[in-house]
Amino acid sequence: MRRFVVLAALVAAFVFLVPVIAAQAHDWYVGKRDPVTGGSCCTTSATASYGDCAQLAVDPGVLSGDVDGYRLRLTEEQARRINPLRQGPVDTVIPWDRVQASHDGNFHLCIPSREVPNMAADFYCFWAPPNS
């Protein structure tokens, strides 16, 4: 009987904590702004089960230094890891003056659900580790 009670408590904790942890991870981006454009980094509600921002997995070919900034290339599948609603790949340059210091030493990115006409670059906000 004790095993059942312990197992039930663990399952309940998992069921209730996973959404809270996911929401907290998403909440970090809410309220942040691009240092140049002043635009909102996250256009999704903090209570949404998905967002348009996430940690960027720097797979080979995804990110490279360019004279004007970071060159970012994502397949549609890679882009959907950042924004699950993304339609299409990302191929853009992130100017150096729009790169913000990462809070945790990882790369982070916010991208729109689709390429936006007349947008200076195909991203909302970008964070990089200091000295990267």
C-alpha cells in the first residue's frame, strides 16, 4: 500500500510540475525587448502551451559568425523546435547590435510563425553567451 501511495504522489507531482516548469521556461522571454527595434521578443501569451522563443540548439551549419553579425540558418524542422507554429526555414543575419547577453550561457532565439514581409530580419530577439 505504501508503494502505491508513493507512486501516486510521484505521478501527481509530475503531472502538475511539468506544465509549471514549461510555463516558467516560456515566461523568461515575456516582457523582453529587442535592443535596437524595441519590439517585443515574445508575442505569445505567458500562459500558452507553446511560444515563439526557445533555447537554440547550435547544430553544425546553424550559426556562424559573419562580418555583419551571426548568420542563422534553420530548416523548417529546426525552426519548429523554437516556434512550433513556424512555417518555413530561417536564413537571416542577426546584426551584432541586436545580440543580447544570454542569462544562462546558452543561445536563445525568438522567431515569428512565418517570414514577415518588410521585416528587417527573420527573428524577433537573439541571445548569445558572452564572448561567443
